[in-house]
Amino acid sequence: MELTTAEENYLKAIYHLSEEGQKSVSTNDIASAIQTKPASVSDMLRKLGEKEVIQYRKYYGLQITPLGMRLALQTIRKHRLWEVFLVDKLHFAWDEVHEVAEQLEHIQSTLLVERLDAYLNYPKFDPHGDPIPDEFGDVRSRPRIALQEMGIDQSGQIVAVKDSSPAFLRYLDKVGAYIGARIKVLDKVEFDGSVEILVDQKKTIFMSKDVANNILILTS
Amino acid sequence: MELTTAEENYLKAIYHLSEEGQKSVSTNDIASAIQTKPASVSDMLRKLGEKEVIQYRKYYGLQITPLGMRLALQTIRKHRLWEVFLVDKLHFAWDEVHEVAEQLEHIQSTLLVERLDAYLNYPKFDPHGDPIPDEFGDVRSRPRIALQEMGIDQSGQIVAVKDSSPAFLRYLDKVGAYIGARIKVLDKVEFDGSVEILVDQKKTIFMSKDVANNILILTS
DNA sequence: CTAATTATTTAGCTTTAGCTAGAATTTAAT
DNA sequence: ATTAAATTCTAGCTAAAGCTAAATAATTAG
């Protein structure tokens, strides 16, 4: 079964929206996630339903099928492997990789994916700390909490970010809060939810609640 | 000015056909080069004319413009750089790279091309021995002749092949006639145009005229 | 130099993926 | 429980890129 590039993008968006908590994924949600109009989404949902990658009943909602799940994870796997390639091998900054990976993920060649995976040494996480599914779609994800939810004196390691906008990633780079950095919460301000943290045992930085909410920590 | 993937493919085909000798490129030639129908070609030529990458007068013929040339060479550059990547880094066999490179060449990102070029150490030739244009479209090509045209006792180095079909490339692999191999013509049979050559000073092989015609040699 | 053949182009259809405008359905609010 | 609002879907249009069939131009042959 073959999906077009557009279909892959829809399926990926649906998968991500399904993961991110809520009940069921709405037509409007997909439209805004994918930067298109609800009418176009309706139409595509019908097609994806026919291809049996989702189960779709109009006005009701949708659900990804096991087949759809597998295909979505394949695309996500490719996207994240390419991100690792771009950062590790071509020295892209982590805020420059998204658009390019968005194109590369649609290249069709199982051999290419296998070889790339091997070449990168079978990475388990992408540069943003998100897990890379294996060829069967299995994901080993680490339990992690938002920095905002940590208590005073708790420490851990930055493993991922929720927001991947270039502006946010550049900000993190500037303050030295890269993936893998070891941090410790020194203080929390009740009033505005901001936190003071120690990065890599040397630098003390101050973070607003909004920022701290978008940084995921593997506690230790 | 932006070209679609289809437009890039047509332009590339036109460029290659222009190079390969003849007078002017025909609609039929393009159709068979690109595996499509003449009617579709006519239509695309009109569009490429409007975009000013070719000069086109119907029934008369076409000519690539300097702009078209630049764009075609950019695509060829990307194709060949990716081929180097696939062979050198991902250990693809040289007969496995074409289809994948055909997809990768359409990825849009100047940063990516620059970084890839640097990562591969600014290669000047692809795995088939074809020259890789630089970012300005300049090509340093070496003067070379078909193995078939060499005289007895003349020697040189295999630098390219004209035919890149998997069948041909596999045949070459089998007999050990890879790019870079040093060869010497031991004998030529007038009757059928076949040649006997010594490869890398150790193996003697026998080649039909057809094969020898498709192997390009840098004489020494 | 017509006539036949071949090459090329045009017209009109198909599919994919978007869009707008308007209809239908569900949800919310008085 | 109706109406109002929001959501979702349908119909019909557009653009790209292909196709077939038919028309037109160029070339070759007798």
C-alpha cells in the first residue's frame, strides 16, 4: 500500500495529535496543524478512510488503524533519523533541521533507511530528544516530566523539548540549555511560576514558567 | 524562480540530450528519455518556455537558455553529490544508487547541498566517473575516449561509463572493471571489434565491441 | 510536386490536492 | 426545546501533470 506525500503528512499529523493527549482529533485541529483549510481535511479524511489507514465516520470522528499507525511511525522514524544525520554529520543547528527533514522523510527506499540507521549507529533519540521508532514501529520512550513540575533541589537531564520553534530553540542555545545538559532546580518562585536552575554545575539561569513548561527532564 | 519536480526532470533530460552530441533535441527523444508521451512533452515545453528556461518555437525545436543551463546543472550537481554519499558513506553498490538519487536530487535546501559537499570532501566526480558541477555550474571534465577507440598497447584508467543500466554495471563489477581500474589494451579483433585488455596488471579479460564502446578511458 | 509517413501539437479527459461558498450536522445557549 | 453558533461536509472550481484521440505541420518518397 502506497501513500502520497500529502497523505503521509496528514497521517503523521493525525498520529501526533492523537498522542498529545485529548479525546478525539478534530478536523479543525488537523487543518491548523497542517496549515490548510477544514474543507481540504474532510476530503483527505475520506481518502484515508478508503485506504483503511484510519477509521472515519463523518461528523463523528476518526481513529488510526493499526496499519495507519505503522505507516505513521515509519514516516516519523525517517524524519528523526534524517534529523540525526543533519545534526551529527552535517553539523546543522538543531533549529535548522526541521524543514529539510520534512522533505527527506518522504524519500522512498527501505534500503536507504536501513543503511542510514546503521551509519548513524542505530540512534534511539533525535536531536530534540524524541524517540526514534525501530523498523517495526516500536518506541522505547523514557519517562520524563516538564522542568516546571520539578521540585526544589531535584536534578536531572534535559532530554527533549515540547516546542520546537526556531525562536525557542535559539533561546535555549543561547542560555546553554541543550539536550543532554544536566540541571538542578535551585529555586522556584510561587508568584509567577518561574524557576532558577543550575546548568552543568556551572551556570545559573533564570527561566519563566512558559519556558520551563516546554523543557522535558529525565529525573535522577 | 522555482521549478517543480517534473519541470526539473524535463530540464535535466533536455540538458543531457543536448550534451550527447546531436543537432537539436526532439519532442520524441525527450518523451522516450523520460518515459512519457510526446503529447505530455509538448505541453511541458510550452510551460518551460514561459518560465524562460528554454527557448521554444513549436514545430521548430528548442534551446536551453543560460538560466535553464544553470538550473539543470544545479540538479545534476545534487544528483551526483547524493550518489557519492550513497556509495562512499552508506556503502550502496554503484548500480543501486540511481533511483534513490533521482528522488534526493529534488530536495530543496542550499544549505544542505553546501554541507553535503563539504562533508564528502568536495568530490569532483561521481561513482560513475561523471564530473560534479560546482555551485556555479562549472564542470571540470577530463578528456577521455571510449575503450573501443584505443589502440593496441595503449593504456589508461577507467573514469566513466556511458551506459548506467544496472545490468551493465553488474557485468562490470563481475569482471572487475570498476571506475579507477588501470587497463591496457592487449589486442583488438578487426572482425567483430572486440578487445582483449589487461586489468590492474593482473587479470586479462575479453570484451565485446558494445561493452568497450560504453567504457570511457583517461589515457596515459 | 503531390502523397504518404512521421513528428508534433491541441483538445479534452483524469487524478491529486488544494481552495471558496454554501449546506448539513452537532453542540451550546437562552 | 428551539434557536444560535460552531463544526464539518459537499459541490464545484483551479492548477499540475499525465493520458488518448484527433488535428496540423514537416519530412520523405514515389
